[in-house]
Amino acid sequence: MGLKILTEHINVPGIETYETYRKMGGYRSVEKALKTMTPDEVVEEVKKSGLRGRGGAGFPTGMKWSFLAKPEGKPRYLVCNADESEPGTFKDRVLMEKIPHALIEGMITSSFALGARTSYIYIRGELMFVLRILEKAIAEAYANGMLGENILGSGYSLDLHVHPGGGAYICGEETALLESLEGKRGNPRNKPPFPAVWGLYGSPTVVNNVESIATVPWIVNNTGDEYAKIGVGRSTGTKLISAGGHLNKPGVYEIELGLPVEEFLYSDEYCGGIWKGRKFKAVVAGGSSVPILPAELFLKTAEGVPRVMTYESLSEGGFVSGTMLGSGGFIAMDDTTCVVRNTWNFARFYHHESCGQCSPCREGTGWMEKVLHRLEHGHGSMHDIDLLVSISKQIEGNTICPLGDAAAWPVASAVRHFREEFEWHVRNPQEATKPGAVFNKSEAVLA
Amino acid sequence: MAKITFDGIEVEVEDGTTILNAARKIGGNVVPPAMCYYTPLKGSGGKCRVCLVKVTAGSAKDPRPMPKLVASCITPVQDGMVVENTLSEQAMEARKGIVEMLLINHPLDCPVCDQAGECDLQNLSYEHGTSGTRYEEDRRTFDKIDIGPLIQLHMTRCILCYRCVYTADQLTEKRVHGVLGRGDASEIGTYIENSLENEFIGNVIDVCPVGALTDKTFRFKNRVWFTKPMDAHRECETPGCCGKVVLWSRGEEVLRVTARKNEYGEVEEFICNTCRFDKKEMSDWIIDGPRHIARASVIAANHYELPVINPHLVPDLPAHVVDTQIQDQN
Amino acid sequence: MVDFKDKSEVKFSEAAQKEIERYISHYPADRKKSAVLPVLHIAQAEFGGWVSPAVQDKVAEILGIEPIEVYEVATFYTMFNLKPVGNYVLEVCRTGPCMLRGSDQLIEHIENRIGCKVGETSPDGMFTLKTVECLAACGMGPMLQIHEDYHENLDPEKVDKLLEDLRNKAAVKQSN
Ligand SMILES: Cc1cc2nc3c(=O)[nH]c(=O)nc-3n(C[C@H](O)[C@H](O)[C@H](O)COP(=O)(O)O)c2cc1C
Ligand code: SF4
Ligand code: SF4
Ligand code: FES
Ligand code: FES
């Protein structure tokens, strides 16, 4: 069994209540930080821990915190990103639903470190039932003196509120989230200025993912140095992986970074292998936006080195033969999966979720979806396959926010690794459009 | 002050100036195009992405190149910055791609568009576009909406630059139109039936880079290149109105009144609806002289050509136009 | 179906008003606009599962903003129904991970059972069928959401049972 930092008590009955959570050692970090540490000391511990943002980009959390501007006369805000909408990712939701106090404790300790007096948890609107769980837990925390005025007699005061979104993946992008929290359309902002300088209501703001914030209490309790000992190299600590798709045991797993991918995929402690005794065809390893990889390239790098679950190992090979750990949304596909259809599905998603502000993303995402739809339905041409790559290049890197890239990568990588399957759809439209038809490499070579 | 090198030319500008405005200080062919940025409108820019440039050195202090192309209209200069626009193959290639994106859903109904001849998109595609299209899908359509007696909205032509929204926010008290929907289904609209009538709302016509918002009172639908522009002014009593306009006339007839635009198509002083819509007699105005159309635009260079129109792509073309089009092409 | 001529007819219940006040108190006094999403959610739950223009106008009035500012928001976010809906809105996830686990077949099954297509309301007015994008339940797909509840790990039998239960629930409500 690997070390569990976030989920150790997830199956303890009543862990969603303040009482049980406290009994299991909860809220110790609040006592320790508020009574015995300065805010800067907390920041320092987080820096030492090497914790990297768990929302997808993997930016070091301590460093982000140290960038926060501290102008006189302006409040500072901590906003928790609980928008979790990246296809394949459902870890934050499970954590909040099962152990709401873990996030709340993290919010208090982190807000203290940043000098925030009001903090928000922005949760996607569809998770209204989780919002209610959080609100109940927050009320308990107030009642027990962990929130509100003069917490534990430390002189530090904090208000914490939960804010529901309204159904928009783009509001997971941190500046779109802030716009949305201000009651506007979720249009990402142009950067610079970054939220650390100009965030919520024009004040310095830190936006962090649920899992990042929920990890802070352990770091405060056990020191950053101890945290940094877990994991491998710059991938320190543990990570929640949302495992879905064609697996025997889908679910949320907390792994120590550095776990061999083969063990994660096949061992019974984790995913338990591919379902229905089928073969492993491909995987999207870090949420829908990361490049898809064929099974062989996922298990081993192009050089034949077995991969492990770290930011570095998964991206080994760059865009040519690697992928990314991203938000940890692990989507496994068996050998009955049609990659063209899956790529079309993702393209439709990004088309649906583009905010529409900038022209390459607004126009390009719809264009890719339409071309993929044609290909999938047997009306495509060979030229369409190259067209897709070309459109994806026209979007990538040229947009306001990374959704443009996130839309481009799945398409570009699918064509890169599964071109034959796309071509098969063009050559054999009748066969390819039969329900349940799947490209089979060896047969296609024969045909 | 900051000194930068733009396309190999050195220029010194105030700190905080954007790359685009630094380039405009140099002027001429090196200036990147801008479809959404509009100097007088706070918050504008960054959306259309046609102004992307390559920063090959970030500053004297940190001379590393920037990893991505940047929107020159919103990126401030740093002392010692080196920027490439026409010199950067990457920037020019990206621009071509973006122009294509702006055009794939555009109806190309220039022959019936009041903006033809003074349309920034037409200019842009002339300068940066490729001939022919790779887009084989159906073009986007919208339900027609009526936004009142003064302004005509043709949503299919809109490039969602948001300029008209900022104009209403910053020039009028109560905004009644905005961007509705999301993604490529976003549209300019009022949601419920409503008309745009604020005393300064007419300015949305001038800020619109394309023919999405046009003057409904433009008398005798006429092609702009047949009209004669003249600078004129009047003592306008509307608070905030400069009273300085361009009259577009034919003979003695004032067909249209607009604000005055600089060489980058930007209105520096806005005008009120009374000047724009109600003063359509020569006697209302004191003529200052002929208007010099500064920009090497399609209209000025007199190289406007009718695009090849495919009536199948433009479902709402009036029949007579389709006929003449087809005759013209034959 | 709840509908109003204009905002003067739109009256929130006391509980809803309290909830609105509570949300507004979360933001700085000059930032009431921040409450637009929570208030739209409350309004949608209060007035028959959709937000009509009159309801949106009322929301604008409560928050002291222009109606267009509410329209812009309500049309951007997909959770707000801008047209009347059936008693129960079935929101089925259609995104990749759920598709891999059979959401296409699930959607087809529901269409057949309730007698309408995606985007429509069943002839009996009982169900509106919507497809939605990933709801953060991928490992438990295929799944759907009804009001605030998630129904996960679905198959045709479970869905049939679910629909049946909802029909019964509606019947009980009606007879009361
Ligand atoms: C389109 C898009 C969607 C995103 N969605 C999420 C999300 O749902 N949750 C999240 O934590 N971060 C999301 N992010 C990343 C955030 O912008 C931001 O980097 C993150 O919340 C920072 O927190 P972290 O440093 O703790 O990871 C998204 C980014 C993009 C571009
Ligand atoms: S990249 Fe897409 S989602 Fe991001 S700002 Fe541009 S249009 Fe909006
Ligand atoms: S109508 Fe014109 S000004 Fe308004 S967003 Fe569209 S193109 Fe821009
Ligand atoms: S002018 Fe710079 S992005 Fe539009
Ligand atoms: S794909 Fe359906 S819940 Fe994620």
C-alpha cells in the first residue's frame, strides 16, 4: 500500500462530519500555523515541499504564493478552483464529497499564509449536492471556531464562502473563473496582468486547485522537507488519479508519484487492468486535453524505458511520443475503441466549451469538429486528415487561454499516432460506419 | 521611456506603450493590423489575434525570446525589446491562419454590404488572405433581429470584436445590447426585443470593423466609393458631442454622416445621434474641406474588386443581386 | 409551466429570498453582481426549472444591474434553461469517458423510453432530455443528472427503474 496523504481516512464512517474529522487528527494544521507560525513560514514550507499545482499545469504552489503582490489598502484573495470539468477528471469532486473538511482546513491554513480575509471555493454548478456538503461542513467549522473572527484566539479572521458556477468548462481557467465569480460571462482575461497582481475585483489573488489546497495541511503538520521526500525528483508527493474508461476498477486512486505505470494500470490495488479481458489499445493519461498515446508508447518511452507516474516521465518524448500528467484524468481504451470517434467526441467538447472570444479557437474548434464528424461518418477524404493537422496548428499557441491548445493537442496527437485508422475510415467508409466496427491494424494491412 | 526595435527599426516610446502603438509611431507597412483593439475603448483588444507578433528579445534585462507569439495590441513594450512582424515568418504564417478563421464563416456578401470599400476585414483578407477556401462546411447563420430604426445588425458578418459592447458601456448609460450565447454561437443581440437608441449609440456603427452594424438611415443605398467624403462641423448642443464629422454626399445630397477616423480607422472624437442621423442637409453643416482618406485601404487604392460570390453560400442574397452577380461574372 | 408577463409578477418565496440575501452577503457590498449565478440557480429552481426573460429581469432588479448583464450570463452558461421544460430534466453525460462506457446506447434507450429526442420534452410533459458535457463522474459512467442528483453506473434496467420511480413520484405529487 502506498502512502495516503489525502485519502487515508476516506472510508472512516462519519468522516464528513467535523467531529470525526477532528478526531482523526483534522484541523491540527490550523492550530499549528495560526498559533506557532508566521504566514511567511507557511509559504516557506510549501515552497520546500515542491508541491506542484494539481489543477493541470503543475506550477509550483509555493512559488505561485510568493508572487502574490501585497499592496497597501487592498484585500488579498484565495480562490479555490473546484470547477473540475476536464473530461476524465473527477478526483476533486470525490475528495470534497467524502472529506469536505480536508479542503476547508486547507483553505484556512492557506488563506492564513496568503493574508486573505475572505476566501471563495468556486465549485461547478452541476455539483450542487457537493456544494451543500461543503456548506454544511463550513457551518460546522464556524460553529467550532475554525472560521470567522479571531480563529482559535490567534487574532486571524477568515470568512469562507462557496460559489456555484453555471455550466461552463472554461470557468476552470483561472481568469475565466474570476470573471465568473464577479458575475460575468466566463471569458478568460488577457495576461499579463496575472491574478497575483490583478485578480478578483482587481485585487491580488491566488487561484489553486482543490487537491493542491487540501495537501497544504499535511505539509504544515509534517514539514515541507518530509513532503519532498515522497515521490521522485521534481514530482514530489502523492497525486489523486481519476481512473476511467475501459478499466476493471475505475475510481479515484491516491498514488505516490513515481509509481510504475504498469503497476498502476494492471495491479489490483489500482485499476486492475483492462475490462472484459480485452487488450489495451490507447490512453489519454492526464485529462482530455493531453495527447493520446498508443498503449506501447504509454507503457514504455520511445527509447524503451518503462514509464512511471511523474510529470517528467509521462512527458518524456515531448509531443512526438510523450504526453502529460495534467490533472490526472486517466482514460484507458480497449481494442474495440474507435479513435476517430473518440477524437471527434473530444473535438465536439472543445467546440462546445470554447468561450468564443478569440477567433482561432472560436472558429477553429468548430471546424475541426465538423471535419472529424465527416471522417467518422465515412464522408472524409485523405486531404481532410492533413487539414485537421493544419487547423490544429493554426489554433495552437495563438489564443488568449490554453483552451485553444487543449483543443488542438488531442486532434494532432490522434492523427500522429493513429493516422492509419483515420485513413481506414476514408478508404472503407462503408465498413467503418457499421455500428461497432473497429479498425484492426493487421486486417487493414491485408485488405 | 523605452527603446525597442520593431522589424529592425528603432523607436522610442513612453513606458507602458503597447507594441502596436510603438509600431504605429513608426508607421507604414510594418504596422500590424488590428481588428478588435480600439485605442479610445478601454479594455478592447486581445481577441481577434490578427496583431500577433514575434518577440525575439523580451527586454534588455531579460533578452530571452517570448515562447509564443503575442498580441501586440495589449502587450506593453520593455526597454530593449526586439519585435518582429513582417520579418517573422511565424507571425505572418499565423496571421494568414487567423484571417482564414475570420473568413470561414463570413458570408462574403460584400456586393450587398454597406461596409464594402471601407471594411477592415476586406482590407485584411486582401493583404493577408489566401485565395480560395478550404472550408467546405455550411456557413453559420443567425436569426435576424431588429435593433431599432437607426442601426442595422447583420450578425453573420460580425467578427465578435466586442468593440460595440465597450462603446455602449463607455459612452452610454444603459447598455441594451451585448454578447449572447457562447463559442461560435455567440452573437450580438438584445435578447428581448429592444432598440438601441441612446444619444451616443450611433457610434457603434463607426467602431464596427465590418458591416455588421450599419446606418439604417444611409439614404439611397450607395456604394461608398461613389460618394464624396467631406469634413464638416456644426455647433452641436449635445453635451459630449464634438460636432465634427465626415459628410458622405453625392451632389448636394448628404447620404451619410460619420465621425472622423484616423489612419487606423479609429474615431478620436465621438458624435451624437442628432449629428449622425438627423442632420442630413448641406445647410446643417459648415464644410471644412475634402476628407483625405489616409489609409492605403481598398477604397483609397481603388483596387476593390467584387469577390466571387457563390449564391449557395449566401442564402439571403436578394434575387436581383444574385442575378447581376452572375452576369458580372460571366 | 410557470410563466410571467413581466418582472412585477415574479415573486420569490420567503425561503428563496433569504437564500438570495445570504448569497449577496458573501460579496463586497458594491459587488452584488457576483451573486448572479447563485441567484439564477435559485430562480430556476423556484419557477419551474427555467428562467424566462421576466425572471431574468427580476434577477437584474434584485442585483441592481442592467437586464442585458443577466441575459449575457444566462445564455453563456449551459445549466440555465431558457425555454420551459418538463417535470424532470434528464441530463445525460455524452463526453468521451462516458461514451467509452456506453452513453450513446444509454441516450438512445432513454429516447425510446420517453418518446422524444435529445433537446425535446416528452409528449406527456414529464421529461426533458438534454445531453451535457462531462459531469466529473467519468469513472462511474454512464451517468445522468436529475435536478441536483447524480445517477451513476447506469444500464438500461436501472434507467427504466429510475424513470418508473419518477413517474410514480409525479403521480403522488399530483394526487396530493
Ligand atoms: C480550459 C481550462 C480548464 C481548466 N480547468 C481547471 C479545473 O477544472 N480545475 C482546476 O483546478 N484547474 C483548471 N485549470 C487550470 C487553472 O487555470 C489553474 O491553473 C489552476 O486552477 C491553478 O491551480 P493549481 O496551481 O493548484 O493547479 C484549467 C485550465 C484551463 C486552460
Ligand atoms: S482560447 Fe478559446 S476559450 Fe480561451 S479565450 Fe480564446 S476562445 Fe475563449
Ligand atoms: S457587431 Fe461589429 S463591433 Fe460589434 S462585435 Fe460584431 S464586429 Fe464587433
Ligand atoms: S487587435 Fe490585437 S488581438 Fe485584435
Ligand atoms: S465523461 Fe461523463 S462524467 Fe466525465
